[in-house]
Amino acid sequence: DTLMNYVLLLNLLLVVSETAYDLYGWEEAKLMEHLELFFSFIYVTEVGLTLCVYSWGHYWSSRSNQFDFMTTWLLLGSSVGDELVDTKGLNVKKYMNMLRLLRLLRVVKQLKRLNAVQFMIATITKLIMASQEILILLGVVVFFFSALGMQLWGGTLYATHPALEGTEYEEKDMFVLNFNDFLMSFAVWVVLLLCEYKDEFPSAVAATSSLPGSWIIFLLFYILGVSIIFELVKAFTIEVFVELHKHRNEEHKEFQALEAVENEVKSRGQTLHYRVVGDLSLHQKIIQALEEMEHEIHEALENGDSHSHHAHHANGHESGAQHANGGHGNSH
């Protein structure tokens, strides 16, 4: 792995230099073209050596190895094709450069070894999983206003519209943000979601729309979408992040019940492969709920024992009193 990290670093430098040559229209040296093929064969050799050590099932069980395997053969095919196939008249070089970017992904993949990167990725994943409901609500609201804006103001905001002359919308050249189709309408509401209320859009709509007072929809979106739902999303996200950051340095052993199964499989000379799917925090919530339930059961049992002890003690006093009354009667 350490050797391949240095190889990937050298390949990164080659990709950067090739990009610079393409941007400035310089002619690449023959050595650079051969280096492209050389690195491809190094990656194929890496895959072959790895498969000599691990079985195919063990190798393919890792998503990282699947990514390496597919990108390696894609890059080898592109390099060999660039060397052997006559591409005169075809702009194949551009697509070869796109495939080269896959090598950069292999470099980025090495960042997962850093603890800070692991924490960042795990935090983003947990935030998304924990915020599913409120993110769906925000998406529904933005979808509704996007469809509404396209139906009400589609085709009204364009550069040659005479009513837009002198407006801030026209002065700031914001014509790319319009309601002519759903994606453009969606982009407008996302901008308003991030930048809060921008008067350029309601002013432009008020000047061009045939529906008087329709600009009030922007005010409704600001109140409902920005001030309420989006603020709830931010507050919930910050709360979850603070809670995750508190337990950042704690080691969590997930799925402890699998340890016995994993040890049994290992004793047979095999390896158990499993992948966690879904919200990892749900596991901790289940454990916490079970611990609380167990604590409540213990308390209920202790209270039951104390009550039965008091009842037995009271029955003993009653029996003693009856014996005393019987003895008194006999004396008379």
C-alpha cells in the first residue's frame, strides 16, 4: 500500500502536467504518452499480486477493491486504445482525459486512512440518515414551489422583456435564474433558500406577471421554507453534530453478538464478510432502550420483593396477635 501511494502520487503529477499541456495546446512529449501506458500496467500488476495473496471472493467483498479492479481495466483499455487505434478525425483524447480523472479518485481514496477524514465522512452519513424525515419535508416544500413557479411564471423572465428594463434583476444579469422549466425554477428556490429573501425575483415577477399580487408567493416561501423548515434543518443538524462530536474519541464496538460467529468462522480457516447498512446510530439507540428496559425490570423485581417481604412481616404480626388473643382467652 505504501509503494502504491507513491505511485499514485507520481501518477497525479503526470495527470496535472497532461492537463496543463491540454489547456495551453502544447504538444505532449512521446515519453508522457508511454508513461500513461506504463502506469496502467503497474495498476494491473497490483491487482494481479493482490489476487495471488487473497482469494477472489475475499478480494471482491471489498468495495474499495471493486473500484480498483474496474478503474484499472478501464484505464488500461483507454491507454492501449490510444496507442493502437487510429483516432484521426475523432476527438477521443477528451474522453481519455476523463478516464484519467479516475486515477485521481484512487488518490482521494487514500484519504480515508486519516482519522479526521473518517470522522467527517461518518458524521455526514449519520447526519443524513438521522435527518431523513425533515430533509424529505424540505424537499417536498421546494418541489411544490418549483412546480408552482413554473406554472405561474414560465416564459415571463427573459432578457428582451421590456418590463424588466431598469430592474435589479436586469442590472445584475440574473436571467439564467428563471421559471422556464422545472430545473431552473428549482434553482431559483434553492438560491432563495440559501440567500434568504432576495427582492430581485419578486420585483421582476411583479413587473412581468399577468397575475397581480403573485409575488406574495415569495414571501410565503420565505416564511414557510426559509424561516421555519430550513431553520429547523439547521438546528437539528447542529444538535446532531454536537452530540456526535462529544463521542468522537470513544470507541464503539458495533454488533458485539457477531464476535462469537466471527471467531467460529475464523477457527475454520474462513473469513466472515459483512457490511453495515442503514443508520448506525440506530444500533446505539436499540442498546440504550434495552438497557433502560432491563433497569426498569430490575427495579420492578426489587419493588416486588420488598412488597412481599413487608406483607410476610405483616402476616407474622397478625399470627402473633392471634396466638396472644388465644392464650388470653384460655387464661380466663
